[in-house]
Amino acid sequence: MREHPRRAVALVSALAVACAAVLAWVVTGPDDAARGPRAASSPAPSGTGLPAGPDLTARFVDAYVDPDGRVVRRDQGGDTVSEGQAYAMLLAVADRDEATFDRVWDWTERELVRPDGLLSWTWRDGAVVDANSAADADVDAAHALVVAGDAFERPDLRAAGGRLATAILDHETRTTPLGRVLVGGQWADAPPYRVNPSYASPAAYEVIGRATGDRRWTELADGDRAVLGALLDEAPLPPDWAQVTEDGRVEAMPPSGGGSVGYGLDAQRVALRYAASCEPADRGVVRRLGAAVRTDRDDVRGVYDLGGTPTVAWQHPLALTSAAAVSGVDGDARAGSALLADAATLDERSSTYYGAAWVALGEQLLTDPRRLGVDCEGVAS
């Protein structure tokens, strides 16, 4: 959990899972986003049985999206976070499923939108329990809205995406010596700026910038890439969390809720988000990761230190999907496809909200990002 002057830690709860001796925890803020277990534990399945089959979006929606549009983290206490709502919106628009998109966005707009236009992070038992924002969720939701506006010929959705995009730039970005950077949320508005490298989404920035005409999105892509580059100059892999100081230094940091600096289930999204970009510089970041990321299926693990040494024995669908992104950028499409299939199979056996989401999102980002408005035709790689 993060620590900052505007709020105190509200809750840490442990959930014992029979026959597994593992822990999953629910926290109240996006700085320690309850991705899964602490480093010594293996992921706790939800008990949700997902059917085998190629439609990964339908599997996620059927398992985790309630009829009213609320995305439920069934393996993490049954709460809802803005990140999950945004994931479902991205998947629905990619699938051109307007009905699902509408019910997810309607619930999100009704329950999570803050007075400043950002989204509250956590909802539980009928009310928001953490009103702070999570910048990755806001970016993903704005991306989904502007694409949906075009895909469904809905000016209302495009306008909503534009409003959220402006709120992100105004409240969740800061100008540093490295350029404009995305901070963790509106709570991270003072130096040293708390940042999560995996929140940066250059492909989304390009789509949102094109839709809104706001050049600050290009500035943000450049600044976030500079932050990531500074981290990779210090270690082969980026950390889950870092900070940017007032004089422009970038430092790897542990999660505020405790634990070690590592390349875990936050940071492993970096490869997927940057591999989806059309910019050669962004794909170059993924190639840099390839020097340390393990891409042999049997060697992939859920958490590594920043040098690339595994620190846990368990696997996770996101880790396999992230390895697929590295393989794909390196030109090994066959290996990438096999890793995506392995990730889907792993989540079928012991599904988690986060794993199921990233199996579906990873497939979309790596195989057909055009459905999310990303068209790299004519862009040199």
C-alpha cells in the first residue's frame, strides 16, 4: 500500500485458501494493487472454472463481469477496482460488443467517477472505499472510450473519453527534467513522484492523442520512455514501482505496502504495453528486456529480481503472456503463439481475475491491436 500525506492505510486482509497454504491480500490503494501473492506464495485461484476455447474475452466476461456491469475480483474478496472496469471495456470494444461495453461503462460512470473526472480505485459492499485514482485504469478507460466512440459511432462515448483524457493530463501527469511523466494517481502529485513503469501505455497514448488532438500525449510517451530507459540503464529489468526525484533521478522502489524491489506482476505488463506500440523506440524497449526475460515456457516464473533471476517457483498467465510479447518482438512468432496458448491453458486450470484479464488483453494487444485503434501499417519497426 502506498503512503502519502493525503491518506492512511485503510485495510490489509488475508485470505486463506484450503489445500494451498497460500495468501492473497486485498488492499485499499493502487500502489500495491493486490496482483497476487507475496513473493513466497503461489497465486490463489478463484475457483472459477473457465471453459477451454479460443474466445478469451468471452471467458473473462462470463467469469468476472456481473450482469449490472461490475467486474468482480472473485479471488480477491469480491471487490471491484477501476482497473478491472477498464480491462472489461477494452475487451468489449475490441470484441465489438456494444451491449457489454455499455453495461460496464454505465456502472463505472455511475459508481466510480470522481468530481475531477478520474475514477475511484476501489468499490466494495455497495460503496467506494478508496476514492484515490489509479492512472493505469484511467488511461485504459479513456483509450476504450475513444475507440468505442468510433467503433459504435457514438459521440457520447468519444466525448466521455476526451473528458477523462483531459483529467488524466491535468491531475495524473507531472513535468520533470525527463519530460512529462504519468504518476501513480492524483495522490502522487508531489516529488519524489511515485511511478509505476507498467502504467505507461504508448499505444494508448497515440490513440487518445489522435482522438483529442492534445499534444501532451506525445510528451507523455517521450517522458515515460525516458523514465523506463533510466531504469533499464541501472538493471536489465524494470521494477514494479519507482520514483522520479525533483532533479530527474529515477530510483527503483519497493511497494509501499512492503516486499522487495522486483520484476513482478505489475512490471511484466511493460513488455505487453510497449510491444503494442507502433514506435520503433518503444519496441526497442521490449528488445532490451529480451536480454533478461526468460521465454522458454518451463523457465518462466511469476517474479524475478531486476537481474532476471527468478525469486519464486510458481508461474502466472501474465508472465507467460509477457514472455510472448518479448518473443514476438524478437521475431519468433511461433514461440510467442505457443506462450499465449500456454497462458490460456494455465488460467483454465486455476483462474484468477488478473490472469484471465491479461490472457485476453495480451492476445488482443499482440495479435490484433487494430481492434483497439492501433494501426502500425507503414510504420517501420
